[in-house]
Amino acid sequence: MGFTVAIPIALGAILGNYLDGLLHTGPLFILLGLLLGLISGIYGAYRLYKSVFQ
């Protein structure tokens, strides 16, 4: 379950950092990437939890 949450957050941060460097936007895309990764990770953990405990 840890990877279900950690991987989307890490990928969002990496992609956001890349876009910030490419577009010179400061911390805008890294924050958006972290937020979207967090939402995606929580949703994935919810789906995993739901399927295991049914």
C-alpha cells in the first residue's frame, strides 16, 4: 500500500520539477504535481483498501 501512495506523489514531483525547469515557472508545477500525485495516491489506496476488505 505504501507504493500505491508514494509512486504517484514522486512521479508528480519529478514531472512538476521538470516542467518548472523547462518553463521557468518557479514552484508552480511541482506544487500541482504534488497535489495531483497526492490525490491519485489516496484514490489508489482507497481502491486497494476497498478491494482487499470486501
